[in-house]
Amino acid sequence: MTPRTPEEVRAFFDAHRTVRQYVTREDGSPLPMPEEHLDVLLHAAQRAPTDATAQLYSFVRLVSPEVRARVAELTTNAHVQTASEAFVICLDVRRVGQFLRVAGHEVGHWPAIGVHFGIGDAVMAGQNLLTAAELLGYQGCWIGGVMNGLEGLLDVLALPQGVLPFAALTVGLPAETPPQRPRVPRSLVVHEDRYRDGTDEELRGGAEVMNPIAARGGQPGDWARLLRAYWAPGGGMEKREPHLVAALKRQGLWAGEEEGATRPTAEAAPAREG
């Protein structure tokens, strides 16, 4: 492969946008992606790095309009229905247990490790897929809204123990050109040799850089207010927390000591309705 110049690499990543509006057919249904494009996206996903060779992830490709509509409803992200391709990307520690079982070995007990490395593997595979899509001229959107309807997704997608959605990911030809979103100054993100808290002045300056991301209706943005809506007491993340804990317990991935926590098995998943 011919090396790219620093300028070319910077330009490629600067062209990244989070896109929710996609080119569709005239009736509003998803514009199909050529099979060779889908194949190379999935090939890229499977070439991602993985811990201990285990490939602790699975993608649920959303094909039927009915399933797409239900996932769009559960995630509160309507563009799941209009993207050329839509996936729910899951951490999956179940499959490694199945491989051990068929080889005559037992499965260890490592729920915290499973969550740690399963999320890492899922993110790397999903981002590989998105990068390949962007190289082909598509854009996409990571959807954290799986947390909005996590229990329902476990049922709709028939996810057995050991498998948990991390995010959804949509890909398609962009029908919008959103502005480039700012990022926190590098000095607050990159640490040398040891972690360093930013000074109050640096943090205020970083917030000023990020304020445009929260601009609405021509009014200047307030990033701290946006963060408060998600991360402060009573915010969106606190509301999601108990649902995630319940899902971790249901899927056998809870590392706490509460009574009733179960271990994922490598046995066949029971049939689920819905």
C-alpha cells in the first residue's frame, strides 16, 4: 500500500461526519448497498484487533423492515429504518464458551473481564466497518440509544446470555452535510507519562471550544448544559444506569456479588417470543 501524506490522512479524518439522513429510494425505503460494498465492510470489521484471539463481538444485521422499525422505536433513532445498512453491535463472550465446550473444556468465570474486552473488541470491529464505509463514500452514525430500550432489544434480537448490545451503527449515502464537530483541546486528552487534571482555566477554555456543539436555533451553545442533561444528577445516564445493570445481570455479565447473578453458559439459547 502506498503511504499517504500527513495532509491526506488529516483530510480523510476531517471529512468524517455523524450522519443521520441518508439517500433513500423514492418511497423512503433504504437504498440497497451493493453486495461487494457490504462484503468489504464486514471484511474490514473482522480484520479488527482482538484480545487473546477471541473476537468477543457479534453484529446483528437488521434486515427486515419490521425488525428495523422496532429497533428504531426502542433506540429512539428513526434513521435505523432508512440507512442502507443497520447493525446492532454486541459484545459476545458466549461464542468463546461454545468453542471451549465443543473442544471438551470448561468455561471460566470472568464477567468483568468479559465486559472489558468484549466492549473493546466490539468497538474496534464497528469502527473498522465505519472507516471502510467512509473510504467507499458512505457516512454513518454510532447509536448509543440502545440504552433507551435495552430490555426490549434483548427480546427482539433473541440475545442469549453472554451477549449484550453495545451500540447500533447505521451506514448509508449521506443526504445531509452536518458541520464538523469540535473536540476538546488535545492538552486535556493526551497525557505524558502520568495523568494530569486540567486547570480550571484549561477546562473553561475547553468548554469554550466545545460550546458550538450545543448550539441550537441560531443561539450560542452551552456545552456544560448539554453535559448536565446527560451526566448530572437526574440526567439521562443516571436514568439508564439501572436498566444496564439489569441487563448485565440477565445476560450473566454482572461482576457484583448480589444474589441472583448468573453465569453465561455455552448451551443453546432458548427460543424467545417477540
